[in-house]
Amino acid sequence: MATDLDRLEPNAQRVQDDLTELSQIHDPASSGWTRTVFSEPYRASREWVRARMADAGLTVHADHAGNLIGVLPGRSAAAPALMTGSHTDTVASGGRFDGMVGVLGSLEVVRQLVENDVRPDHDLLVVDFLGEESNDFGLSCLGSRALAGALTQEHLDRRDHHGVRLGDRYASFGLDPSDVLRAAGRFGPRGLHRYVELHIEQGPVLEERGAGIGVVTAIAGIRRLLATFTGRPDHAGTMPMGDRRDALVAAADAVLAVRQEGCGAPVHGVATTSRLDAEPGSPNVVPGLVRMQAEMRSVDVDWLSAAQVRLTEEIARKAAEHGVDVDLTWSLDNDCLPASPDVHEVVSSVADSLGIAWEAVPSGATHDAVHIARLCPMGMIFVPSRGGRSHCPDEWTDLDDIVTGIRVHGATLLALDRAR
Amino acid sequence: MATDLDRLEPNAQRVQDDLTELSQIHDPASSGWTRTVFSEPYRASREWVRARMADAGLTVHADHAGNLIGVLPGRSAAAPALMTGSHTDTVASGGRFDGMVGVLGSLEVVRQLVENDVRPDHDLLVVDFLGEESNDFGLSCLGSRALAGALTQEHLDRRDHHGVRLGDRYASFGLDPSDVLRAAGRFGPRGLHRYVELHIEQGPVLEERGAGIGVVTAIAGIRRLLATFTGRPDHAGTMPMGDRRDALVAAADAVLAVRQEGCGAPVHGVATTSRLDAEPGSPNVVPGLVRMQAEMRSVDVDWLSAAQVRLTEEIARKAAEHGVDVDLTWSLDNDCLPASPDVHEVVSSVADSLGIAWEAVPSGATHDAVHIARLCPMGMIFVPSRGGRSHCPDEWTDLDDIVTGIRVHGATLLALDRAR
């Protein structure tokens, strides 16, 4: 393996050129480097990705779920496929690295393999998963979810705030919704061997600790909260303060309670309120209704469960003080998912043998790996994010760090290829 | 005067029928009894009002500012006009009484005068002022403001959240914007004698104290606040709590500070946050930007000024604790305006002579009277609002209370007609 590792040196300029070209395909009407799922820039970018996959020597097809899959055939016709990949969609006002580093980094690995005549035993699949970022339908990881058989008719019936069904969005993107539901498990009897994903950390830990890469221990579970506060709309000039049932005041208390819960987490745990919509919103009316959207994340399931109970009680208690009714709907976006110990072991051994400092880190962000974990053992490799910034235009990872990540990623894929 | 008062007994059924008919003209796509300015239901309702004015015996015209003015000619050609009126537009999801009681109650007074051959000395003007409620351009009292010469080109250049100019909204409603700016002071050298307006209280004081009517002492001043909180958008799953600059957390603290200021007011004072808009609003992004809309009202100018200073400091202090920048823009919607002592005296004397219990009350709500006060002495008569509810579909005043108000209103107009 040492020989292979020496030969597989990523071409930094080529990686830089790819990142630059892909980032140019974005929504001109939005700030940042926006390329949301189902948008025209996204459609255009995936034509670009498909062409780059073919250039790299992969046989490319799109599956029924809209995932772009490039195949480098392996030597063993009987072996299950080794899969890697990530995504190329962004959040609104997003950055140029989240997802792209994994897709383009994997392409660079393939180019090195082809250029050096290194042919893996297993088929190597490089996947650009459809729509990984959470979308207007409140759903993330569309492509990997469908591949894992976890996308349902209920999901397709969800509507965005314009009233459009997710199924119809698929259709207008050229994908038959009934096909999407049949996209699961199309790997034949051989199945999948391993999945490993290269991604930016999106947090500040690696930078703070001076680590070259992060070896992911687990992906955080997410509890999402939709709270509806129902008070009473009154004239804002005439209703005395003591007689009000102000839904926005109750919601403000809830925002602070959510933050307090996150700050009190004993382990890696965060809690965020991302949105409050007050009705009627007129300057002279006391808000009678507020909808709030919040979430908590942790790799500690016990803390998540206990925090959910505490927060439910605290929000209801405060709302009652304000004479406001509250309806709380919690949902599990994904449960906490440990990485496969054997993939973790391979990645950390590879980093050690390459002399690259690594840290074992949890992932606060969800990734396609969460869903592919249903199909085979999975692991993830993180590269540092400057200042921990992500999901914003300032998102940044130095090219040197990306190249280091690609070296570890390539060597890991080769090592996994040789593992039983 | 006693003879006139006895003869002027309002026809309750006629008032009820008017209120019912007018309330039927509302936006079917909105909850409540919505008839916002410039909307199609509003256009239709004003045709109805124009017809009722003519039926009552008034000579009707619309002025350059879009106010419907019905004239009952007085005996003295040299006397300035006596004006009354109110408005027939509503807030979104509004009720059936706010404004309508004053317009329809004044029409009932006119009908009694005509039916009893009571002809006033002064011309009696009954005005249905255009668009009294605060609109999408952040402006209230369009018609009375224009009549008082206080509507400006700056106002016409304001844009709503669709980017439409107020001037263009006037034009699409059939009103020439340049005419609107020339609508002021068209009462000739005789000017206006007095203005009195009948209105629902929109607060709970009269009901709590068992008063038949309220005699308004002053109309509250309003300070409006637009605050922009600028934090930093980060990935909600990966950025540790302590490293965040969460704009929504800072805004939540501000909501509670606004409420605290209102609750601490030593006099009639209220403070309300009506809206928070968090960006980007995605469930997995820490809010980087929040826009907040709030206001304070009081008839005590000193408290308003001091509270504004305290709130500015408190909001900035809390935001700084969260690492969030805040930009605060205060504006004066209208300053506190005392009612004319002589009109106040006439209304309370009339109520006494009719044996109707009255309370001297401030108005927390703004009214067209604020602007007409630039043209002549003004006063207002309130009738009780059940539970103090207003600007909501539940807004209610008993017909008996409305009739009591109309009796006082009619007798007040006659008394003012005879005043020097």
C-alpha cells in the first residue's frame, strides 16, 4: 500500500480549478454561492459534474432518485461496490466547500487511480447525491434517503410554503416521483462494501487543535421543534400590558430557553431557534399567533431526550405565565449514528502512516452518510473550516487542507478496497 | 337644545342594518372582516357609503385625497364648517366597528336632523377618511393627513414589501398622486369650526368602569422602532454555543425589554413588538440577521422620551453581550395630542344632561382627529368595546352602547353648532 500512497499525490491546481469552476454556477439573484436543489443553477451544475465524472474516466448514470453515479469498474465481478461521494447543492446564501469538497475530492482520487493504472478490486462508485441540504419541504438528504429506501410517499406529499408538493418538484426537475420511491437498494445481490465521505468540518475544532483531518466518531442526532404560540390579537395602543396575551413575548422567552438548554449541554450539544413568524405582523396589533422553528443536536441521545423534556416544560410554563397557549411538535430528523469502528480505524491508521495529525470528532451536521449507513458500514473524513464558518458565503477551507484530506481519502479508499 | 335632544332619538334598527350591510363587504380571502385601503372590497364599500350618504340627504363628493365628503348645508353662508367623520377601512383580520361606528353614527345623526327639519347654522361635513389604518407603507390616516397638508412627496415615494410605491397605489385606485398632495386646506376662507369624532374605545376601561361613553382627554403619541440585529450566520449543528453571534437571541432579549418597559410605565403607556423577521430562516442555520418592528405609546411625552433612551441602551447592551450589532431607527408616528378643552366640556355637559355616565379617557389608538386638529379644535367620543378587543374579528360593541354614543354625538354636534 505504501507504494500506492506515494504515487497518489493529488494535483492541487486541478482541484482548485474544479472548485472555482463549480462555484461559478450559482443563483445570481441570491447572495453567496447559492445552488439550491431543483433550481436552474443546480441543474446546470450537475451537467458540469456529469461531464467531469466522464472526463475522469467514470461511467456515469443518474439513478431513479436523481443521484449522479460515476462507476470505476473493479477487478472482481463478484465483489460488492465501494462507495464514496457527497453533494453539490448548497443552502441559500451558502458557501463553496460544503459537499463540493467530497465530490470533487473523490473525482481527484479517481483521476489519480486511472493515471497510475491502479484498478481497485471493488467497483468504486462516486455519487453526487441529490439535494443533501434541508429544503423548503423540511427534508434533507433527498438522494441518499431515497437510495436507502427511507423516502416515503408522505415525504413526496409534503408542501412548501407556496403549497407546491415535493413530488411535483421532482417531476418539474424531470424525475418521476413513483420512480424515486423505487430507487432503493439497486445494488444487486452484491450490495455495498463500505462508504466513506470526505467533507469540511463546518465547525472550529480542527482549526483550534491544529489537526490536519478529523476522523468522525458519530453523526449527531437532531430533534426538531415546531411550536405554535396562540395568544390573542389586540390593539397595540389600547390594550393594557397586564391584560395582554402576547404570543411574541411567549415566543421570545422560548428562544432564550432554547439557547439556555444548548449552553447547559454537558457534551457536544447545540440548540438553535432559526425562525419566528408573528401574525398579523401589523405595527399596531399585539401578535396573536407565532410559529417558531427550533432544533437541538447532540451525539448524546440521553441528553437530547432529557433536554427535550425540560424544554417542553419550560416553554409551556413561560407561555402560561403570559396567558398564551402553546402547541409543541417534536420530530426526530435523524437519530445519533456512530461511525463504523472499522472504517474509523482505517482512516486513523492511514493518517498516522501519512504523518498527518488527526482528531476524533463528532459531526454536528447531518450528512448523506447517515442514510447510506443503512446499506453498509460508513465513516467520514473532515477537513478544517476556517473559523468554523459554514452555511454562509464566508465558508472557507485552505487548498492545502483540502489536498491533505484528498490524500487521506484516496489512501482510505484503497485500504478499504483491500479490506475483507 | 333640550327639545332637539328629545327629538333626536337614533333609529337603532337602521343603525344595525347599516353595520350589517357594510360588514358584508369584505375580503373573502382573509379572515375576519378585512377591508384594507386600496383593496377591491374597500372600493366597493365606499360606493356603498357614498350611496348611503346621498340617501341620508347629503351632497356627496370625493376630494383630491380620496376622502368621501357628504355636506348638509347650514343656514349661515359665512360660517365655517362643522366636521365629523371617521373611516371605513379595516386592518387585516379586523372587526366590524372600528371606524364604521363613527361614519354610520354620523349618517344616523344627519338622518335625524333631516327628518326633524333641524338645520344647523354651520355646514355639517360628514367625512369617510381614506385609509385610516396603518398600511403596508407604514403610514396611517392617509386621507386626514392629506387634508391637513401633512402628506408629502416622501410619503408617496415609500414602497411596500412588494416594491410598489404609495403614489402608484393611489394611481391604481384612481387618484392622481399630484392631486393628493394638493388636497390640503380646501375649505376656503371660512375654514373649519370644530371636529368631533365618534369611535369605539378599543380598550377595556369604559366596560370595566360601567361608563356609557368616554370623553377623550388626549390621543397618545407613538414612537416606532425599527431595529436591525446583525450577528453571524453559522451552521446550527456545528458552531458551539459560546462561539455564536445569534441575531435572534439578541432580538428575543429586545422583545422582553420592550415589554418590560411597557409594564413599568407609571401612566397610560404600552410597548409592543409586532414582528421579527429572521434570516436566513433555514432550520440548520444560526440566524445572522433579524429585523424587528416595535412601538411605544403614551399620552405622557416625558415618559415616552425617557423610555426611548432606556430601551435604546438596554437593547444595545444585551445585543453586545451576544456579540450582535444593532442598528436602531426611531420615528415619531404622531406626537401626543390633547383634545380641545372646549369640545371636551361640551361632550361631558351633553352626557350629563342626557344622564349618561361618562369617563375621561386617553386614547391609546391614533385617529383621523390627530390630523384634523391642525385645522380646528377637536374632540372625540368613545363607546365601550367588549373586553377591550379591537383590530381582530372578535371586536364588538353592543348596539345599545352604539345608540347611546350616537345620541351624545348628535347632541354634541348641535351644541357645537350653536357655540361661538
